[in-house]
Amino acid sequence: MTTFDSYVEQVLDRIPHHLPLRDQVAQDLRSTFADRQAFGESADEAIQQLGDPTTLAESYLSAVAMTPARSWLASARSSWTR
């Protein structure tokens, strides 16, 4: 596993497994790395620019629309009675 792959895994570890966003984040990060590498940046330079994995994961998560608890609960209850 490369340094950048390890970084991607650290970011993904901070995103809940049930969110489809994880696949998009992985794709975005790998694309970003490939672009930066094409311009001569090292993995360490790319990681430094992207920043802390927790902060980056939180920035992706903040863009996800949240489901209000009441809507989720009503949906869950309806599936329980089926």
C-alpha cells in the first residue's frame, strides 16, 4: 500500500460505511492525486496540501444532506410494521 493509499484509507475510515459518499470520496482523492502527480508533486506534497484526514472527511460529510431524525424514525417504523 502506498503512502497515498494509506491516506485515502484514513479519510474513508472517518466516513460511515453505509454512505455511498465513500466511493465518491475515494475516486475524488485518487483523481486529485493522479493530477498532482502528473504535475510533478510527490505523494507527501499532495497529502500536505489535502491536510488532516479527519478534517478532510468532515468537509465531505458537511456537504451531505442530513435526514431529519423524525423522518428517519417514521421511515424506520413503517418498515418495522411490514
